[in-house]
Amino acid sequence: MLSKKAADWGEHSLTAALYRAHSAEIFRYLRKLLPDDQAAEDGLQYIFLQVWRREGAGGLEAEAKAYLYTAAKNYARQCRRSAASRIIMSGEEGAEDHPDDAPSSEEAVHYQQLLAEAVHSVRELPEETQRIFMLYFGKGYTHSQIAKKLRITTRTVERHMAKALQCVRLALEGKYP
């Protein structure tokens, strides 16, 4: 697979060289951050596609390894945020495919109650704060994407998110093990 990827990008391209030099370690890093090999492989492909797209812009050589690790961390964070938002949006706790990690029935009930309290606390927020919260967790938008979409500053988005997260934190305070 390694040589096929390198061949797809052109044997002597920067992307191919970075893939040969760092793909195994970035895969291991992603594997620590993500639930399974498939998710890590998807992340690896996504990251190197981004590298390939950026290759023409230049400036990647100097900080390539740092860029790869940052991209991997951001990809994993986005995956976790998307998984969490699917649970929040659907209200279902068993959205994961890991039966070994499944909570006991008492834990499941407890987590359902926590989720209900968290959702209730968000619904008590002002409409704009709710909208920003759902764009972030429900749609996976970044703060800057939300700011652009709603025609507000990034700092305003950050304030709304801080308010929403504080509200959820207070609602769950002392209730989460």
C-alpha cells in the first residue's frame, strides 16, 4: 500500500517522501487517538490528501512533521466531536461498535440521564448560543466557520461556546464519576 500511495503522488514528490518517512508513525499516533485501525487509516489518507493539496503552495518542508502531528490530532478531535454530536443529536447512547466497552445497564441509564440533563441545559440557553453550540457539536463547524456563517466575530463565537460549556458543566457538576 505504501508504494502505491507514493506512486499515486509521483515518486519524487514531497507528499510521497513525507508518506514514506512518516506514515507509519502517524498511523500509530492516530491509532492511539481513534477507536480502530479503519478510522486511523481513514485519518492517514485524509491527512496526506491535505498535504498533497498544500504541496503546491510551498512552505511545507520546514515544519512537515509538526504539521502531520497537528493534522492527526485535529482529525481525531473532529472524529470525536462528530461521534459525540451524533449521540447528542440522536439521544442514543449505544452508537459505538465496541461491545467490550459497553457500559453496564446501570451505567447506561446514568449516562442517559446525564445526556438528558446536558441537552436540557443547552435548551435553556439563548437561541443564538444554542445555534452556535449545535453548529459546533452537531455540524462540526470550527469557530471561524461559525463566525463567517453567522456574520459575527470569532471572539463572539468563543464567548457563546464558553457560556454553553459552562452551563453544561454546571448542570453535570457532581453527577459525572
